Amino acid sequence: MTDHALRLLRQSRAAAELAAFPFDFDLDRADHGEEVRLASGGPLTPVAGDGTGGTFFVCADGSVLYADSEGSAGIIGSSVDEALEIVVGLPGWHDCLDLSPADGAEKILARVAEAEEDMREDEDFDLDAERAGLRTALGLPERSPVELIGMLHAALLRTEPDFLLLNAEEGGAYERLDRHPRPPLWEPVLARGRTDLAVLRAGGGPAEWDAVARDPLRRRLVLRAAQFDRADSDLGLLRHLVRYEAGSSMTDELRLGAVLVGLHGLAEDLPLLHEVRDTDFDTVCGLSELPGAGATGAELRQWALDTDASWFGADPADEPPFTLAELARDQGMTELARVTLIRLLDEIELGLFQLRRPGAAPEALGASPLRSLSHAFQKLGDTFQALRAQRLFADLQDTAWARVSARLTQARLERELGRLSQATATLTTLRAVLTDPRDTSLRHWHGVNLGCFIAEEHYALTRALADADLRAESRALLAHADAILGELSGNAATGVRELAEETAERVRGLG
């Protein structure tokens, strides 16, 4: 980490004042105005601010993240020294965020000159003299504007996925500070699969085929790569991969492999596909529409074409972000998966806000994949974002059964985050739904698993309240938990009684 210039600024009031004006890097403005955090959970230290309300933060690796007051953020340097080089060398850098080395020296120099024009006309200071003086004081090298734009551009492109900034309270992401194009998500996610596919196509033998086929992740990635880069010569490889993928039961990749085989339109592949279909109950259900044993190659191909159109397709740009995020997560690209899902959640939340305006069609609210988002965040271990998605999902449910199920998950996530008062309030809302006679969808809750789960969550939260030494709250919730247990049928209550006794003992122990 390079922070030599920052230490010098903190030691020299004269240098600090010069950095603050005219270069707008003010050590006395390090309060951002709202609580923020990195989506990755990494440390974030504010070190300076500017006159527009923006803040300069230092990240764990020394990179400097700049967040403006309008909800945008981006990395502007790999260190404080580098960020100061840019701020001092390009005092109009805010107006140059869209520039890149590809724009050429002439355009860059003209834009920089335009951005500095007002500063040069100010008779109260000599910009060049002040810049030279601060560079000397901080030991910063003199670089051309073209070089500095190159540094700024490279820094901005590193912002995601590792340095996504969030509003700490609400969880929404800041927009990118720049609008430079990035590689599409599918490129890094499918890179390994595309490499393996190229190797196998280039003459890989049985050993190479087996090495990929026996590795569930590599197998999935090669099948996804073959989805978007189809070749007639792949049929033998596809048959091999499909046989192995059946061992994972019914997966999207198994369906994909069957489709890619079926697209060749050969009736001789039907025995293989029927064998795969009959692997277990899930595969029988998942491939139930596969043509029967007497089907022709043309019928097999038609099934594959129809299934391909409904489920897959050959354009990676059309692939659902859930699929790509899951593949990213499984490859250890946790932050890439997290950024993808947070951006999707932000988009859905904004859409719901707009739909809730007067005149919007209420039936459109239920179409968003919030439940899947909540599950995906839970798999990432991001309970905060999972709860954010789950709350939105719960708000959209239109039957008592669905509302209770959604609020139950919401209460669990709140409890796991330590938001015990919120979890208590959510269970209060849940109990009100249970007693609402207007919706009959819950009439059997006393004798099914849902009733057990409701009781279990009440006892779990009671235990958490007791562990937090919230005596009155734990006793009150215990009474509600016991009342729910009393309403369960004999079979439904059996599995909960031991938990109830342990929880009651814990509450009694509070004195």
C-alpha cells in the first residue's frame, strides 16, 4: 500500500490547504453524509472529500474509491499516491471520466484544457505553479494528461466486482462513476468452459474427455460453452458428457445436453436419452416430453428445437443472470455473482416502486423473481441482501399461505442478522394472518409442516431473545410459541415438543 503522499499531507498544513484548494482533495471533508459499505464486506476508510459532497475512501488493498453525492462511485487510483497524482494532474477529472486512451492524445488534451479553462482564468492563483508546488511537496512525479487519463481509465475499470459501494442501511448499490463498456458477464463466467471445449475439440482423447466429464463443474461449463458455440463434430463429446451429467440427477445442464444431442436429429440417440431420462424420478419428470422409443430422428430434432427455444438458445447475451451468477459462484467468483444479483435486485426494486405509483397494474408486481434472489443470496452467505429480497417478496404475496410462508423466512433471516426486534414484529404480523378468517388457504396449517416451522421459528427467536438477555420479550414470545404449539395436531406437534421444553428451560433460567 502506497500512502506516502497522504502522510505528508497530514504532516503539512500548508500542503493540505493547497490540496484542498484548488485541487479539491480536502482532509477536513472526510464525512460522506450517509453510511456506506462495500458489498464484499471489505474495510473502507474515508480520508478526504471535495466541495461537491464527494468522498475519497481507502480500501483494504490501498485502492482509492471516490463516491459522489449523487449515488455514483468508482476506483480512481490503485493507491492514495496515484489518486493524488490524478486529482492534482487533472483537477477537472470529473469532466474527463468518459475519456480513455483509445480517444487519442489530441482529444484528451483538448478535453483536459477545456476542463481547466475556468481555473486558469482565475486571477487568485496560478494553476501550473500551484500544481508544481504540490507535486514537489508530496513527491509526486510529473505526468502528461494522456498518461493520467490512462491511469484513471484503468482504475475505473477495476471498480467491479470487488469494490461495489452500497448504501449501508438500505443495501442498494451506487451506480458506476463512469460509463465505459465492460466485458459481458458471460465472458469471464464461461471462459474456463470455452477453454476446455477448445482443447477437447482439438484432439483430446479419452483421458481428457473423462477428466472433464468426471468433474461436475467442468462438465457443466463445457456444456454451457457448447450451448453458445455449436458444432456438428461435438456429438460424440456431448453423448459422453450427458451420460455423466445424469449422475447429478435432473439439472438444467442435463436438459441442455439432451437438447444439444437431440438437435442432431438421429434416432439412434433415443436409447441413450431414454436411459438418461430413466436415471431417477426427477429425471423422468424433467425429461417427460422426450419422444418415445419409436420416434423418428425428425421428431427428436423437433423436440430439441422446441425445448431449446423455451429453455436455452444460442446467444449468451440472452442467458438469465441467475444462471450466470450461479456458475460464477460455483467457480469461486463470489463478488462477481454478488454484484450481478445486487444489480438485478436494485432493478427489480426500482421497477416495483414505479409499479406502485397510482395507475400501475397491481398484477404486474408478482412477476419479479425475488424468491429466487433471496435463495441465491443465501447460498452466497449474504443474509443482508437475502433479507432485502425476501421483504420485497413477502410484500407481494396475495394469499394467506404465501404471506405466512414468506414472513416466516423473513423472520428467520432477521433473526440470523441479529435484528431481533424486527423478527419479533414480523412474527406478530404472521400471527395476525393466521387468525384472519377471510382467507381459507391456511385452514390446514395446524396439521402440516408449515405449522411445525411456524412453531420452531417462534421458539428459535425466543431463545435468541433470551440469549440477548431480553427477558420480557423472550417471555412474551414464549407464550405465543406455546399457544401455536397447542394448536398443532398431535403428529405435527411431536417434533417440536423437545425444542419447546429446551426453550422454556432457557427462559426460566433468566430469573
